[in-house]
Amino acid sequence: MPRRRDRHDRGFRGPIAAPDSPVKLRRRTSRTDFFNQCLGDAIRDVLEREPDALDGIVVGVEEVPHLAERWSGDRVPLSAALEASKSQQARIVLYERPIEHRAQTPSDLQRLVHRTLVEQLSTLTGRSVDSLGGEDWDEL
């Protein structure tokens, strides 16, 4: 049995799988999986510097912000920080699509997710961005 085949006289396209062997397909990381991976990396980085920085704070992701009809801002927000109330813990929400839209490359996305998390965490906790994100927190 030939290892490759020529379909419709277009030339050989690739290896043929043997009938008895399973073929492993390469799975690309989805957009959402990569975003969640970036957020996980950013959280780990913050916790390495300040282990108690996220105590009492829930970090979440929403695809897009739900803006009121009377929104008058020029830009869509990248995230929101919500103070703790009697019934809820403090929350940081990162908006996936606006952050992805502003990032031009995967490394830009990693930096922007990290920077956004550090800025919102600084706002909620009152800690400096340098202590949460390191000296070069905005250059990561």
C-alpha cells in the first residue's frame, strides 16, 4: 500500500494513515483557552509577588461588557473592579473581546491581560502596581 496518494492528479498531499493505526490530530488552542491561559499566568505572577493579594477577591472573565444604553465613553472598557458588599466579595472582571481587539499579537495579549489585572487589583487593594506586578510590570 502506498504511503501517500495522489488525489485528482494534484500531487501528493501528505502521509496516509495505516488502517490499523490511530492518527493523532493536532489541536490548536482556541482563542478562549489562550485568553484563560494568559489570565492564569498573570494571576500566578501576582501571587508569586504578593501571596495574599487576591484574598477575598474573585477574578472572572466575560466575553463583552454589558454597557448601559446611555454609555457615553469613547472606548469600551477592558475590565471592571467591583468593591465588596455585604452579600458579595470584591470582583475583578476582564472583558475578553475588547482586550483581544486591542492586542495585535499573542505576546501583546499576555502583556495586556497582565497589565489590566495588576491595575484593577491595585485599585481594589490600594497596593502599588510595582508591588503587584514588579518593577517592570508594564513592560511584561
